[in-house]
Amino acid sequence: MVQNFVRNKFTVAVQASRALEPLVCPYCHRSTFKQKSDLKRHIRRHTGEKPYQCPICSYSAGRSDYVQDHLMRRHGQLPRAKRRATNPNWTLS
Ligand SMILES: [Zn+2]
Ligand SMILES: [Zn+2]
């Protein structure tokens, strides 16, 4: 019981300090992320996670941009106004 208590206290302390840490990728230790969402998106490159799914077929991707592009090219559906030229992170991979 005492051990459980100590562990919970430690977990809380870690979570509190985490908020002050810079945004560093735990996989490649890059730290060029302005927002937590940027870091999360980057980490998916390492984990291969593909949470975005085409509503029409079984295509899935790690970024919502890719699914929107897929929708447009494969199904001829225009996604909600998204201008590619304004996205500096755009890559054709
Ligand atoms: Zn990384
Ligand atoms: Zn599809």
C-alpha cells in the first residue's frame, strides 16, 4: 500500500514537470516543434500510426491532409478549402 502511494505521487510529479519540458521527440530527439500537436504528428512517423481513414474506402494515413488529397484524387471529392501552396510541410510521399 505504501509503495502504491509513493508511485502515485511520483507519477503526479512527472506529469507536472512534463508541461515545462521542451517539445522533444523521444525517438530522434529533434526539438523543432512549436506545438505539442506538431510533435505528436511527427512521432507518428516513427510509430507508423495511421489514425485518419478515408470514409469511402479502406485507405488510411498518418495525416488528415493525405486523406483529403486521396479523397480528391481517388474519389473526386473536394475537401474543405485547403490550399496546398500555403502548407510548407507538404511532401509527396
Ligand atoms: Zn522523431
Ligand atoms: Zn478512399
